[in-house]
Amino acid sequence: MPHHHQKTPLSIPVPGGKTIQEHFGVPSVGLKDLSIAHMVAPPGWGEPFQTPLFDEWTLMVSGKKKVEVDGQVLEISAGESLWIKKGTRVRYSNPYSENASYWAVCLPAFNIETVQREDE
């Protein structure tokens, strides 16, 4: 099929109240080359440091997200984007008072085995 019209993205459960609606990726359509997902991270959400074996682009829709990368603390806001290259140690969180809504694009696709999350 030369196209795939995604009408029902896959809901992926995540600890801490974050919601993931994956449109394209490994669990949703078996795509290993690229993943695209819409995420909403509630206030107080965070995850451990990770050193993914994929590039990840974040495109903020609303709210803010805190990103700890390369010894820096960045704050990305609605309308901004960020590219984290594979092999970079990074931690994402939302310590702010409103939801952080964003799109994540991973190349190759996000995979739980290649995200390489550290123990908390």
C-alpha cells in the first residue's frame, strides 16, 4: 500500500500519568525506521536519564518541558523544537504547573531496548 492514513493511533501506557498516542512506530504499525507520537506529560512527570541509540526531535505544542543534556538544563516552550542526537545522555521532565503537550519523532523508531534508560 503506498500510503497509511492513521485514524487510530496506539495508546501506550506510561508510568507517571504521561500519555502517548503513537501514530507510526514499532508497536503501532511495525515501522522500525521512524516513529511519530503525540505526548502529554502532566505536571510533576519525569523519567530517568537515558542514552538512546536513535535521534529524537521534540516539537512543543503547549506548556514547557525541562531537558537536562550535556551538563545543561534547557527549557523548551510551545512553538520551539529540540533535536537530541543519538548517543547523547538526556533526561526529560515537566516540573511546571501545566501539561506539556508535544510531538516526538525518532529516527530510527523508538524502541524500549535502544532507549537505554538508567535505573532511578
